[in-house]
Amino acid sequence: MKEPKQEEPCLRCGAPMEWRHGTWQCTKCRFKLGCCEGECPND
Ligand SMILES: [Zn+2]
């Protein structure tokens, strides 16, 4: 597993996102980046 060095701010709430399971996920609102690979929440 490699971790990106750059943190991505959440596009919704601006909180720092965490790198999990190959995607950026917001711990506050659960917004995901890189959701095009399978599951994609309604948005
Ligand atoms: Zn968020």
C-alpha cells in the first residue's frame, strides 16, 4: 500500500480527508473521491 503525500480537503465540508481503500474519504460527511470504480453514492 502506498500513501499519497498530499491531503485532499473534502469538497463538501472542507475537512481533511483520509486515504482509505484506495480512495479519499471524508471522516465527517463520508464524501468519497475516486468513486468511479464501483460504488458511487447518490450525488
Ligand atoms: Zn466532508
